[in-house]
Amino acid sequence: MKKDNKNKRSKLCYFIGGVAFTGGMLILMPKIIELGSNYFYNAKTKTKIEDNGDWGPEIVKTNTLRGN
């Protein structure tokens, strides 16, 4: 009888622990995700991309290409 009671208590504790863990994650995970995404977004936007000027097409006259 003691072994059966211990087995029921073990299953009950396992179930309660799972419910508590799931509830905790439902509360904590959105906050953790928001903090992590803000951190990575801010780290990316703080790196300044240098503007190297105009990357458009360059018009070159044909007489400069021939060497005249």
C-alpha cells in the first residue's frame, strides 16, 4: 500500500511540476523573446553602414577608352 501511495504522489508531483513549469514559461517566454529581439535589433542598427557615394552607372566617353 505504501508503494502505491508513493507512486500516486510521484505522478501528482510530476503533474503539478509540469503545470507550474508551463505556467511559468507562458509568463516568462514573451518577456525573454522581447528582450532578446530588442537586443539583437539594436545591436544591428547601431552598426552604421558607410555611404560610399553613388553606385549608379558611370558614363564614360568613348574617346577616353581608345586612348585618344
